[in-house]
Amino acid sequence: MDGLHLVLLAVSGLDDVLTVFKPDGNGNVVVHSRNDSTEAGKTRVLAAVGTTFNTAMAAVMYHARKIVRGDALMSEEVKEEMKNALEKDVKAEWLENWYDGLTYCTWNALGQDLNEQKILDALDILKDQGIQITNLIIDDNWQSLDNPGESQFKRGWTDFDAHKEGFPKGLKHTTLTIRDNHPNIQHIAVWHAILGYWGAVSPNGNIAKNYKTREVQKASGLVGGKFTVVHEDDVARMYEDFYRFLLASGIDSVKTDAQFFLDVMDDADDRRRFMKTYQDAWTIASLRYFSIKAISCMSQIPQILFHTQLPTNKPRLMVRNSDDFFPDVPSSHPFHIFTNSFNALLTSHLNVLPDWDMFQTSHPYSSFHASARCLSGGPIYITDTPGQHSLPLIHAMTAPTISSTTRILRPNRLAKTIESDIYTGYDELRFLKLGVVHCGSTSDYVVGMLGVYNVSEQALAELVPLRDFDGVREGVRYVIRAYPSGEITAPMMLGEGMSVVNVALETKGWCILSAYPLLTAPASSPSSSPDTQEKDKDAEKEPEFAILGLLPKFTSAAAVIGTPALKRLPNNKTHISVTVKALGVLGVYISSLPHFKDPLAHMMVLIRERPVPVDTVSVNEKEKR
């Protein structure tokens, strides 16, 4: 064995060819291809070899982007729209709120019998409890549909506006009321399926009357039978009209679900007609009307991954990274975190922001989910039943800003299963370890965060080495801080002694470990000040500092913007400058602090050059540094 890692990638979406890997039951991996074109096609499989899995994965994805050039697969209209969007930098005006604001979703919260009053009541309860959301997603069951009482797969979309039973004054009245009563809500999104609804379009509704349609046979199984879809000749016009209507109704974002339905059409001719047509029509319309403030759901089919999500000639799209959050299925919760962690090995290389789905803050697995969402690097949605909220949990995920908004503390990189654990199975008695880094403006401040999860059904303990943290470097000293315990290790380095952390977790247990680089200020001329004499008498080394971020939060370091600056002053004191994105308690590790009899007498804290009151500064009684 040479210790090298081999990564194989089946490429789909070119020339209407789908290529996947399947097991043959005898330990072999077999390549399966399906050609939906009337012309001969090619099966493409890429291979890369590397000394680490991550280098091999990066290499194969780099080559895939060269093959699947987005501009070569798009019409001139799509190319022009993408060019205009990138030139205007569509993300600039809404990125902060859309990505970094706390979102409330109605799906598990309000049930399937959705109406305006339920939404307004839920928002009032959030407001009364001091929960300030930035984004609202009005999920499934707001649309006008046929066949009341039937399953969702037998109901078709009839009209653009909301159903009259629950929204008697229309969608616009609902959004106006929401914005009047809750000015903190910056963005309101609605859910819809890529084909309109789960049962596509009603053959008897206004949509079928206004747009050309086609009856399509679905593949057998969950969604078998026939349904009516908007014809490929009218898909672009339908999306144009629909999104124009939504925008006029106060909607500025969408969650577009059931995208895999494009691949469950039984006839190759239908798949060929609709696969790229619907993807491109949806992408263009969401760019034109919502600046790509769109969530792509149930879209992890190869054709969409390669056609829409891999090319970099368009703004980054938010994409669901896994199956749903199922609050009432206990076994689903550990597996949900496991699945997202491993899916991110692929999706972190796409031009997407992975969305790990909503969760509930008052739930047996609430902190399990919350910690993973905070680490993920993606958005955070809650779907709490009205009144059933965990305020401490929400406060640990978020922080207020000087502009009276709420920000989630999202690392500026994406989380995924760590390199040393990529071959670990779900049923093995090992911790799941989810790694991510938060990077400053220089390499001096790179904090590696590691989520450790016990997804097994028994208590586990492991020694977690420093090398498991992404971003750690040779020759740099680190301290590791645990959340929620707040414990901090002694300084350690790669390859030096016992640079490990002992972690023991019960079933459903988790913790977040953050490896902070220790910083020092350049030495200046010696000083004979009493403060220095006192310190030097007890301490032999130069003081070391770690900027911990806002405490106590799941991802404290994610609050830090840029790289903290340290400067040694002429009196031998150290000046530390830190910029944070929100308000809260700033934690700083100072190695020399225990050597002072009265530490607070030797420090001054300023915010924007103004001293803060002394009673707002304290030394942690448990961790004296």
C-alpha cells in the first residue's frame, strides 16, 4: 500500500448524459450511464490521486470545473444575465442580512394548515420574547391549489396568489402587515416547487390557461403517475411573470424545492426538454428579481450539481445540503449531522453556500443541531412552535449589532468532516468530528474549530490531537478552549509533547473545541516601570495573547473581523486592537495575568477610543488567564 488517496468523480449534465457509481453487491463499484439524447454521448469519469484526501478531492473538482464550463452550456440570454449580475455585484447589498441574519421558517412551526393569522401570531410571540429575526420563510401550503384533501403529490398549482381560505386579502396584504408590524424583518421568502407544486400545475387552473402545458409521465414509486407541467416553450415567461408578481406582493426571496422532480420524468424526451430549461429559467428569474436570494432544495441530483451549482460564472447560490430536519424521528438527528458533515466534502467545492436546514430550539436535540449549524458556515433557520423557544440557545448562536439587528456568528469558511475521519462509518464507535476555520486578514489569526459529536448509542471517550484542527501550523503555539464548559488548555504546539485534548461525551453529547493561535507583541526598549518590574519578577516569558471572540457563544471566534493587531508600547505595556461584528463580551486570554496581584489595575479597555466602565471588565474566576 502506498498510502495515496484515490478520488473518482462521475460527471453528468453534459450532452444529456447521466453517470453515477453503483455497487454490484460483490464489493465492486460499477459505472452506470444513461443517455437521454437522441445522439451518441460520452460517459465521463475523472480520477485524481493525492497524498491526502482533500488534495485529491480539490484536484478532481478543479478538473471538473474545466470540463463543465457553465458558459458553454448556457444560452446567450443566460450568459448575459450572469455577466450583468456579476458586474453589479448583486450580493453586496443583501449579503449581511440574507446570509448572516437569523431566519424563522413556518414549516415545522406552524404545520401544513397555513394561514395569515398563524404567521402574524407567531411573529408577535417572537417579538414579545425579544427574538429579533431578520428573514422570514413562508413555507409550503400558502399557494392556491386544486384537489383539497388529497395528498400533496396529487395537488396542482392553480394561481400565483395565495389561497383565499388562509389569505383572504391576498399575499400582498400579508407582507405589508408583516413589514408594518415587524420592521426588523428585512427579507420575506416564499416556498414553491420547481414545477410549481408537488403535483406540478393544475390542468384546470389559471396557470394552465395562461401558459402552454404538457402532460408528463412520472417514474414509478413515491411520485408515480402523470402530472401537468408548464411547457418548455413557456417556462421562462411563467417564471418571469411569477417572480414579478411576487416582488410586487412584497416577496424578495424564494425557497425552491422538489428540484429532483426534473429527473423523475419517465420519458427521456421529457427529461431532455425540461432539465436545463427549468434550471436556467429559475436561475435567470431569481437573479433578475431577487438578486439570487434563493434557496435551492432537494436539488442534489447530478445534472443540477454540474449544470447549476458547480460553474463559477454566477453568484454563489444557497443550496440545501441534506434531507430534511425531522423533529419527531429521534434516530434522524445524529444522522442528520453526520450526513451534512460528509456531504460537505463535495458541496464545499461547489459554487454554493450549503444550507443544513432548519431546526427547533426547544427540542431534545436542539443544542446538537444548533452547534452544527453555527459551525457549518451556512445560514441558521429556526422553526420553533410559537412560544416554545430557548432564549439561552438563541443568544448563544447570535449577537446584537450597533444597528439594532441580530447577527449569527458564522465562520468565514465552510465546515466538513476532518481529513483523518473521512473513512469512518456512521456505526463505528467513534466521534464524528466536524472541522472549520475562521480566518483573519492574515495568517497570524486562523482559528480552527472542531465540533465533536457522539452519534453512537453509548458513552465514548477519545484523545483529540491538535493536528485534527484545520488551519493549525507548525511552530505556532495554541490554546484550546472548550464550549460550553469554557475550559482552556495549557499552550501546545504540533509535535510537542502531549498536544491532545481528552474528550468524553455521553450519548447525544457534543462539544466545540477552538484552537486559538497565541500572539505576541514585538519587543520594545526595556522599561523600569513598577508594572513591568512586578510582572518580570514572576514571569520569565513574553506575555502571550489569544483573542477568543465574543463569549459565551458556540462559535466565539467568528465574531472577529480581520486580524487583531498587537503593539508593544514604550512603557512595555501591550496595546491590542480587535474589531468585532457584533456586541457582547470580548474574551482575551493573557498568559501573564495570574502574575499580577490586581490585574484590572494594569489594564484599560476602550471602545472606539472611549474607556469603558471598570465594572464591565472582569477576570474569569475559573480560568485566571
